[in-house]
Amino acid sequence: MASSFPDDDEAAAARFEAAALPFMNVLYNKALYLSRRPEDASDLVQKTFLRADRTFANFAEGTNCKAWLFTILYSIFVNKYRKAQREPANAPAVAGPRRGPRGSRNPFPSPSIGFADWVGPGIGTWALGLLAFWL
């Protein structure tokens, strides 16, 4: 929540910078260890500092700021990991061998089935994109 006194906001920002910024490299190293990718580590550190800045009023002066920041970093990492576990992986559209109409092993469609029904949805947009590429 923004204060109506600009001096209070500036003082709080200065206290946050003095308390939290010295730990940026240590946080980045831990984020890199957790995520194993520099891009994800940078995102984790950025989100950590955003959340820490937003909740700095909850931080008690004189307590361990480094531990507080590591707790925020780890919480963000675990939440991101759990969210990724809930989302389905990018699986291919056809998991098994190609099957024809009505589950038969013959991959060629019968004349009674339309081409779009046999190849599945989305083939039209792919074909139009390919056509646009060559024209």
C-alpha cells in the first residue's frame, strides 16, 4: 500500500536496498542450482525481489534478511515446479501407431470418411501456412 508521505516511501526503499541487494549474487547462485538454467534463475531472483519488496513491511528489522529472501526464493521455485507438474506435458497428437478409421490397423481412410476427419483438426491451418510460405 502506498504511503501518503513520499519521504516514508523513499526511506523504506532505501532500507530495502540496504538490506536485500547485498544478497543478489547469493540468491542467483541458489536459483541457478535449483533451476539449472540461467534464464530461469534470473526470473526466480527477479520474482523474489519483487515479492520481497512488496512484503517488506512484514520484515522485522534485525532479523536474518538472507534467510527471509531464501525462503521467498524457495517458495517461488516450489510453486513453479508444482504448477509445471500439474500441467500436461507437450505430448504428440498421436501417441501410438497410426490407425485408420474406427481403430483399424489400415491407415488409409475409407471413402466414407472425409479427409479432415481422418487427419484431425488443425491440419487446415498448417496447410494454409505452408501454402502461404510457398506463395
